[in-house]
Amino acid sequence: MTTAQLDATFLALADPTRRAIIDRLALGDATVNELAEPFAMTLPAVSKHLKVLERCGLISRSRRAQFRPCRLETAALDAAESWIEENRRLWSDRFDKLDSHLRDIQDPEEAPQ
Amino acid sequence: MTTAQLDATFLALADPTRRAIIDRLALGDATVNELAEPFAMTLPAVSKHLKVLERCGLISRSRRAQFRPCRLETAALDAAESWIEENRRLWSDRFDKLDSHLRDIQDPEEAPQ
DNA sequence: TGCGTATTTTCCTTGCAGGTTATTTAACCA
DNA sequence: TGGTTAAATAACCTGCAAGGAAAATACGCA
């Protein structure tokens, strides 16, 4: 995944409405009207949120008559999580190294502080 | 973690400069000048990025003479990852249920399609 | 064809994010 | 005290994101 895609994914996740939509879609596919129902917001506004989610690959949409059911796609979610996970790994390594460094510089003749 | 904190954390992660800063800090603490060095950007701009990271708890800062070393804090990162993880769990459950439903409705007298 | 429902598009406003330069604050050093 | 370095703040500009209202589109149905 490119930097720009990661930008777009995290940006998409930075909005509470969009996270709520994802929450809802994790339970099953839904139409725009169904997704909009819980929000004090016009339909076009929700439609725009869906566009943001679609553009970064977090959801996909099909067509069934006039309906455009939305489906959660986890690839983008996976990529976002992977970035965090990789970072935590580096961070952990760093502390492992710090630990061993602290052990190394500890004079065995002196009582541990 | 509150919704607003999650908003702020994902928003902080949505910028490539800030993610690069986090990458760098995963290797060890650094001063503002050190962090700014790789970027084609003025120091105040980097300072603002650090403020964003600090406000949502992704980094903390101490004082050593004129320097304000930055340190990565993983609590906010953990929260962001947890949200994704929880969501994937719901999503997996949904597919497990769908699987068993498909098994249920399958007529045992007919050859599986 | 014409109507109803679902959804998107267009246009507009508002607010905020990210960048700049210039100035200020904070701390060390001579 | 005055000078230097590190960093933050202030003031400003630009662009874009989020929302609303109104109009357009897409499809099914009578």
C-alpha cells in the first residue's frame, strides 16, 4: 500500500460518522438509507462519507435495482493495522535493546540500582 | 478512549510527515531539530505536527536545557489498533455466521453446489 | 410514458489543517 | 549582561473537508 493510500485510509477513519458506518457494516451489508438512518444528517452528507470510504477501499458497492448496497472490505483496514503493528514492533525492539544495554553497562561488582 | 480522542489519533496518523516522525521516534527519542532534518519544511511546520501528535497522546515531551526531546507513547497507538481489531472481530463473526447459515440451508439430499 | 423511490451531483458556506515568515520565549555560555 | 541556539507562537494565506439545499440521475413499476 502506498503512502497516499495510507493517508486516505487513516483520514477516513478519523471521522466518527464514518467509523460508525464501518461498525454498522461489520454486522452486514446495508443500503445508503439504512446507513443514514441513525444520523442527524442529510442523505447527501452520508453519501459523501460513503464515497470517502469507497475511494480508499474500505467499502465496496454493488447495484440492486435503485439500491447501492455497501459492503465492508477489510484490505484497507488490514493495511492500516499493519502500519501500526510494524511500528509497535520497532518500538518494542528499541526497548529490548535499551534493556540489554542497561544490563550491559551494569557493573556486576555493584549491587543493582 | 473517547470518540474525540480516536478522531484525533486517526487524524494524526493520516499525515505522511507525522507517520514518518513516528517511524523515527520508534527508533529512539529525538529533538525537534533532529526530527525536522529529513523534511523539506520549515521548523514551525514540524513543531505544529509535533503539537498534533502530543495533543492526542502519541508522543510526550520533556525538557533538557533548550531541547525538548520527543518520545513515542504507544497508548494512543494501542487504542487505534484496538478499534480496528474489534471491528475485524465483528466482521469475522459475521462471516462465520454466514458460513453456518449457508451450511444450514443446504439441502442434504442435493449435491452441494 | 409518467410517477415514486434511492442515490448522486452541483453549488454554496464555514471551519480547520498545513504551510509560510517574522517575532518571541527559554536556556546555555562567555 | 549580551550573544547564540532551540523551539514555540503569532499572523497570515491557501486549499480542502464537512455539511446543507436544490436539482439531476437511475431504476422499477403502473
